Amino acid sequence: MAVVVEKAERRDVPLITELVARTEAVSTVELRASVEGRLMEAPFREGRFVRKGQVLFRIDPRRYAAAVQAAKASVEKAQADLEMAREQENLASAEARLRQADANLLKNNQDVERMKPLAARRAVPQRDLDAALEAQSSAQAAAEEARAMVRTTKVSDRVGVRQAQASLEAAKAALARAEVDLEETEMRSPIDGLIGSLEISVGNYLGQGQPSLLAVVSQLDPIRLVFNVPEALYLRITQQGPDRSGLDHIELVLSDNSTYPHLGHFTVAGRAVDAKTGTLAVEAEFPNPQGKLLPGMFGRVRVAAETLPNAVLVSERAVFDVQGSRAVYIVTPQNTVALRSVVTGGSYGGKSIVTSGLTGGETVIVEGLMKVRPGAPVAVQTAATGEAK
């Protein structure tokens, strides 16, 4: 009887654990109107993908365009006021008056010094000296007043320039706010993602009392999966240290039992184990270029918890049930069939992991099981080449 055979192989096998997971959007953005106005246009299709920067809503911009023009005029006026403040000659005039007062004081001082010896010799009347002293006192007061005026003028000029500068900065800030408000009348998508339904119909007035929710955009590529890892499993995964490298390659089985074509990797592992559930919250990201995965879906993630060294692997086609236990047919060196009871413990890569009954290297029948019986001679063919032996 011709049969197809394979060798039972030995190799290190990662043990896979499946955990229930739920999909979430990596980023979800609520689009709200930040300015008041009538919604004029919503140029997108509900429930479709939108691109970052794509225009989604347009609000009547006329009042905000007028506010920008008024703010620009205020900036120009403030700039002119600043230039005028810098060009004023108040300080120069005050300094000229101070120089004149100092000159008058110097002349009166000289007159007093000349009159004193003459009055002492009675060469001039005393009243002339008294008049000179009075003029000196008046000149000194005038000089002090002019000096104080110079100091006051310096402060006044500085304050005037600073006030003009402050007015200019305030006008520029008002212009910036007006320009931002004008920009907000055209709302663009902040991310690539899937947009939901339109919450407010075109033609409604927005922004009365609070920001109005217009729509929600969810980023789907990549998409996040959230699942809980039992404490014991986490310890096995990280037995080499806290790097959590065992979570770097994660498979996903969808609710229809199909395997998702892209591998994921963990992004966030919880800081602490939940005392109530004894699990650690873990987040992973999966590529989602076609948008197949949507937020709220459930699936099962496959995590390589640990490695089983020198595990014996045989094809799943070779294992069958015999009276409530598992068994395989092997081919002896004499090319006869022998029944061997085995114990299996999971699968890996389409092969069963045999934990008892085989040591590795046995020739195991994978095709023709229904045609053979223990002790029967067989002609074997390898599964890879089909070559008869």
C-alpha cells in the first residue's frame, strides 16, 4: 500500500496564547465650530475617508473678512502714531530753554559778583546790588524749572513711545485674532480618517452659546487594539526582563476566524496590574491601509507567551482519534505500519505539538491513513517530493 510520510521534527516552538481584543481608533477628533455664523457648505460624503487638510465645512466669512480689514486699518494707525511719537521734538525744545536759563543764570551771577565790591566801597547804590541779587535768584529758579522740565519731558517722551508701541502690539494682536477667526470659517480635517454623519444640516446658524458639533473623524491607519494580559502570562512573557519583547509580534484573528494579514506590535503596556481582575491592560497597533478594521470590532490576538524547547512536531493530518485518545501511524525500519499513541498540546504552523509518544525523527504517515492497518507493509513517498521508497 502506498502512503505519504513526513519526519517528526524537533525544534523550539513558541507557545501561542489567544486573548480577546477590541479595536479602537488611535485618534478621534470632534469637529466643532469655533466661530458663529451660518453653515454655507459641507463638501464631503458622510461615512467616507477624508484626507488631512481637506475642506469639510465652510461658514459665512463676510463678517470676519470685514473684521480683518478693520484690524489692518487699526494696525496702520498705530504704526503712524508710533512714528509721530518718535519724531516729536519736545525734549529738544526743553533742552534749549534749559540752555537759555543757564546762560541767564551765569550772567546774573557775574553781575552779582561785579556789584558786590562796588557796593562795599559805595561806588554804586545798595539798591543796584539788591536788584542784581533778586535777578540772580529769579534766574536760578528759572534754571531749576527748565532742568525739571527736561527731566519730565524725557519721561513723557519715553512713555509716549511706549504707549504707541503698546497700541501697535495690541492692534497686531487684534488683527491676528481676526485672521484666525476668518480661517476658522473654513474648517479642514486635522487627520486622515473616516468621517461620520453630518450632525447639523447646511443652512443652520452655528455657535450660539457653545461650540457646535458638526462631525467626528476617526483615524483608522494604524488602528489600536486593546486587550488584557493575565498576570501569570505577563510574567512568562517578560521572564527575560521588563522589555516586553514578547509582545512585539502580535497576530490578530477576526470574528469570522480569518487571520488578519498584518502583524501588530504593542505600543502601551499598563503601569500596574488591575487588583480586581488580575490583568494588565495592553494596547497594540496594527496597520490598516484598506480600512478593513473599524472601531468597536472584536477579535482575538495571538501572543507568543513562551518558547517550548525541543518540541516534537508532526503534521496535523497525521493525528487521529482512537477510542478517546490521539494516535499516529509510523513506518518502522522494515516498512511496516505501527500504531503509536500520542499526547498533543496545541499547534504551531499547521503542525501539532506532541508532548508524549514521539521522540522526533520517526517516519509518520500523513496521507493514506484510512487504507493501512498496524503490521501491514507499505511503500512510502515523501510529502515534499512524492518520491517512492
